[in-house]
Amino acid sequence: MGGLDRVFRGRRGGQERPLAAIIAGLWRNGEQGVWYDPSDLSTMFQDATGTLPCYMPGQGQVDPPVGMLLDKRLGFALGPERITNTEFQTLNGWTAVRGASATVSGGAVTVTTANPQDWGSVSTPIATEPGKSYLVKVLMTSGNGQNVQLLVSESAVNHVNITNTGSSRNAVGYYSLVFKATKTVHYVWLGSSTNTASVGVSSWVAPSVREISANYAFQATTTSRPTLSARYNLLTNTSFAGAIAGAPGTAPTGWAFGFATGEITAVTPLGPDFAIQIAASSSRLIFTQQLTAAPNVAYSHWIDVLETTAITAINFIALTAPPSGATMTYWFNGELITSSTVISNPGRLEMRMLVGSTGGSYYVRFGVGCSGNTTGIATIARPDVRVTNDGVGLPPYQRVLDSNTYDTVGFPLYLRFDGVDDFLQTASVDFSGTGVVTMATAYRKLSDAAVGEIFALSGNPTASSGTFGFYTPESANGTAAAVFFARGASSIISGQRLGAAPISCVAGGWVSISMPYMRYRINQGSSLTSSAATGGGNFGNYPLYIGRRSGTSFPFNGRLYSLIIRGTATPDATIAQVERHLNSKARIY
Amino acid sequence: MTNWTHRTIIVPDAVVVPARLACEALAGAGGSGMYSVPLSPTGELPATHWASSGPIDEEFAELLANPDALVAVASAAGLDSAPLAALVALVAASDISDLALESFDDALARLGLQRCNQEAAA
């Protein structure tokens, strides 16, 4: 057993450790890289400077943008608090400097400067480790219009190698910065900036300094931030709220009666949802909602049949104006049936539509008599429509009240990149100490219309030396390939795997530009290898771009569930474990 | 707490530079770097229009939809009448659509625009 293998095995005769522990152990020796895990809410902020944590989507607010994505490679997203007095019940630990005075009240410190343009502040020491990065933030709750700033200095009383929030801000709100420590002690200052015309008075609460990995990803431009989502069911008001019994009664809110010659005989609570009992006598009563289908994609339309007399499958679920060339199959409790199969027992009924080369809008019908007049009584609930290959082992029903309110339990979180202008990037990540990188990523590609960059080291990864990247698709309306590539000193080594959108994938592998050699695979299928010449060398020191090449081209249209890059060789068995871990999160295969 | 909404904003090439400056002035750092997607009727460069699409603060969306509110905010920020008029004209020249009601591609189709072709991946 080699040294690398020993690192990733347990202490008890090769027994495999938990997958999450294996992931965390990938960087135990300080290896370069990133670990982005959008399933972990503590790693994401709505803004680019780490002040507004992301909230769970689906709880009534618009899916949040992600402006800062922390790297978990250090074993944490945010380290322990470094400021000893964050409560401001007293001034303990804080010192008024440069002639300022300070008082505390109600958990806030109020700083009054003695003179303009002299940076009067309160400061506090923090223990730091040189070379490590720290996220500093504080909320200013009031000011007097004079400019203020948060800054970090190597000195308690002088500006020495400072990092600050600028000298021309005076609005209340969060102030934050990231600095890289150069000493074992730094000082956080809250107070006046250099650019003031008179005495400044400002109040501050909740200061915080916590270590972060320097390899966090960010996006300053609001409209270019990916959004955090867990939406799978394409319908809205799946709870059938708003339905009222009658002849025909009232359709659920947001649903339209298709035909309503039958009657709603009962509307009964079913957990947080409602079940609708429909009676038809040589008549019909159906609800519809409009959807849009993409070409060459299969969609599953589901309904719970809670009670039924003998009614055929096609009279529970059907479509109005399906795209030309679409074909339908019916399934009951997972068993293939025909459209004319009589459903006489409770169960979950699915109608699957395979769209041909033509997409378009259509209406899905749920009810009794979807295909024509019929006779019978049935109770239905919990409709769900999703792309058939969108996840494995997900809950069969996702409650969606509206686009902002939906179930998230059991549904993997993902970053949605819009394929227009969304992307994240890091500061330069120095891979110059290695010619080998390991990568693993879980993603869903939603379109093959244009080249999409999931990640790449450097803004010009195919022309610069010492780069790597992953595109899918590789070309517009072309091969629909996913390509993993790296460029050595003079040329590119790459490998393609085919798969038309929409498709979800866990890709894992490694590349050495110094050997040269690469191997990668998708969804733990067969491995693709290459030994194409690269010109050798090591990787470079470039920003990592995620979702758009250099922020200007090749926007990725899809979802990112996770991304791991490790700047060294990794045993194949460990890569397989990493792939399994990513799949356990994203539930792709 | 920020309340988000989603918009697609498309501006003519002739005003893209002042549009970028105005967005940064109105929205701060979050408004910097906008209009980075080149568009044209043929899909070939040079771009005739530029786009941004995605989440924006609801308050910013309301400013874009309400010239009076925009004037009030810009005036309060000290903008003089001439640049104020230019700002209002800038917004009027922009095509602003709600992503909840119209996708980015549908907005392009409505305007007869395409994304400009970019170089092929290696």
C-alpha cells in the first residue's frame, strides 16, 4: 500500500472511513484547491463581501443570489470568532485611539472623533496566523454623515499595512473586508475615515473576525450572481388550495377548468395539501396548467390517486396540445401500463411524455375525464411534473405553492447558472507547486445551445500555460460533449464524454501535465484516458472561474451541486469515494 | 434584509457606457460590471445592444420602472438637471422585462436580437 493510499484509509485494516471524512481529509496536508458545497448554507452569502448569509430557498422569498461562496477545504467555512468582546456590554478589549472617545450602550459602541481627518476610532487586537485570510464585518447602526471606515492595521494606533473599506462611505449598514494576515496580531479599527470634514460620530454593533479560506469565490455584480435553488416540480399550487366543492365548484387557485361538466364533491385536507374528490356521470371535470416542453426531453406528470372507481389511466392525466411528435406512456406505482389500463386501486399514477424534435407549450390535465366523458368517482392530490431524469431517489412529490414557496426537504440544493451572465471567480489560486490536479464535480447541464464553462483556472485556459478546465457542452449545438482539459507549457490534453442536455453528471478524474496523462469519467462509468503531449510544466497562479470563461464568454446554463479541486495526485479509489459522496448529495445516479 | 426580484435589462450599444456608470452610481458595487452580454440582430459582432439578466434589489427595480422615483433619488444624490435628464432618457431607452414573466431568450426574440457569436472552445 502506497503512502497516498494510507492517507485515505482508516486505522483498522483498510476499513473505509465515512465519505464526508474522506472529503475533509483531502487537504489535511495543506494541499492547494477548493471545496465548494452549495448544500451547506453556512458557506454562502447573498453579497460579494460576506455580510448577508444566504437563506434557505423555497420559504417564501425569491431564491437568493449567491455573491460569495466559501471554500470548505480548511475543514470549516468560517473559523472561530477572533474578537474577544463582540457584545459591547463594556469596552473591555477595545481602546479609543487617535484622540477619539468611545462609549457603549445597548450592545453598541459609539465613537466620537476629536478632530476631522485623523481616523479617530476604537481598536481591538486579534490573534492571527500569517498567511491566513480573515473575513471582518461589522454593522454600523448610526452615523452623523461623516465618512467612516472599518480597517485592519498591524498597529493599534497607526495605519500600518492596512486593509480598509474605503474612505468615502457614510451610510448605515454592514461594512466588511477580507485581509491576509502578515503578523500574529492585527488590530480591527471602527471609526472615522481620513476623508471627513468635521467631527464624526458613529455607532457599531456585532463586530466579527473569522478565518476563511483565501480561495472563496465571489461575484460583485448583482445580476451576474447565480441563485440558490431546490426547485424540481414545475407546477405551482400543487396543494390544490382554493378548490371549492360544487357543481362544478371552483378550480384550485392558479388552475383552470378544462372541462367542468362533472362536479367537485369534496375538498379535504391531506396534511398541508388538499385532496379533491370528483364525480362524473358521462361527464368530466379537469384542471389544467400551462407548461413549456423542450425538444427531446422526457417529462413525468404524476398524480396521487387516493380513491377510485374503475377509471382508465388516460382519464386521470392527459395533455392539451402536446408538442408535435411527443409520445406518451403510463406508469402506475412504477409499473408500465397502457393509457387504457383501468385504475381501480389507490396509487401514484405517472404519464411520461417524450418530446420529439419540436418543443413548445402545452397544458397538463389532471382530473376525471381527461380524455373524454366518463363515469366514476375519484379523489386525487399532489400533482408533480418534472423532467424525468432530474434526480434519482428524490421524494416523489414536491409541494410548490408558488415560485418562491416550495418544499426543500429531500431535494438537493444547487447553484443555478443562467447561461447568460452568471459566474463566480476567485482571486488567483497558486497551483504552481504542482503539475497534477484532481477534480470532482456534480452538475446538471440544461442546454447544448452554447459552450458552457463549469470551471477553469485562468480567464484564457486554452491559451495560457498551466491551466485546466471543464466545459459542457464543448461546442454550440455540436457534440454535446463534456470535456475535461489541461494545458501544459505548449499544448492541451483533453478528453470528451458525450451526453445531451438535460443531463446530470458526477465527473471525477485527474490530470497531470507533467507526465502527461489524464483520466476521467462520468457517473462512475468507464474511464477515458489520454497521454497527449502537453509540453510539461506545472500549473499556474490564476483566478478560478466558475460558470463563465473570464466572466465574458461561454456561460454555463445549468446547476452546480458541488465542486472539488485538489492540487495533487489522488488514488483512484479515493476519487471513487469522492464521486460517491458528491452523488449522495446531488442524487444523480 | 434585501428583497430580490429578477430582471432582464437590455440597452443599446450607444448608451452602454453611461448605463454602466449609472447602474454603479445607483446600486453601488452590486451595480458595477453590468451589461456584459453582447447582442446583435445577426448574432455577429459588433454588438448593437448589451444585456444583464438576473437578481436585482426590488428597490432598484422600482426605480427602473418609475421615472419619478428615479428622478427623486438621483436628485437627492445631487445629480444636476442635465445628467438627470440623460439618466431618465437612458432608462427610457432600455428594455426592462421581468424574468418571472418572460425568459431571457424570449426577450431577445421579441426584440429581434441574438447573442453574439463568440470564439469556439478549444
